[in-house]
Amino acid sequence: MIRFKLLCAHGHEFEGWFRNAEAFDVQQQARQISCPDCGDDEVRKALMAPAVATGRREPAGDVIPDRVRAVLQHLRREVEAQCDDVGEGFAEAALNRQQMAEDGKTLPSRGIYGTMTPEDRIRLDDEGVEYAAVPWVERADG
């Protein structure tokens, strides 16, 4: 893997990880790389200092690569636009929807999202309720 410092046409700097330099070139030409700040797909490599091995390893910490963060921010925008936030009542709302479906009732057209505890997860799993956990990252617009 190779890491490049990237720059969009609006001057936002971010980093991207690629299998090799050729993979960057292919994705850049196909306009598959976009700025996590503004979504601009006119991206080029920025100047960066070479990485020098010191023999010490830095802790990985809780770092999300910029490209992954951009995808998660896009996903968050879509979820917030298409679904209703039920907050901490997610498990109950999901169970109510499951019951409605089992009773043959029409479900609301909008989906739901919210938070749940580990106990809520166990309960939903036991009841056979399908759900997806998504890493909730900070919005791109602040």
C-alpha cells in the first residue's frame, strides 16, 4: 500500500491509500477519487515529505482513512435524508416495525435510524430483527 497526500481543485488537502501508484492513476482518470470536504473529483497528488523509518512504530489509534471517512459521511447524509431519527428508541421502533410486517400491515415509507445498547442488540438478534450498524462519523459540513 502507498499513501499519497492529495489536493482537490478547491484547495482541500487529504490523504488516500492505494495499492500502488498505478492504482491511483487509474482511479484519478476514472474520477473515482473525491475530496472528503467538498466532494470535488478533480484531485491531484500534493507535495509530501517522504516517510522515514525510525524503528519505532506509532500507535494506530482511532484513525479512519480520508476516503473511508468520505464514504461514511456520504452514507450519513443519505440516511439522514431518507430516514427518521428515533434516537435511543431504535430497538423499540425496530421491534414495532417487525410486528407490523408480521401482521401484514403496511410499513411507513421512511426507514429509521438511532442508537441502541448492547442489550438492545441481543434483543433484536433474538427476535430475528434485521438491522445494520454503521460507524457514525462527523458530518462533512461541520
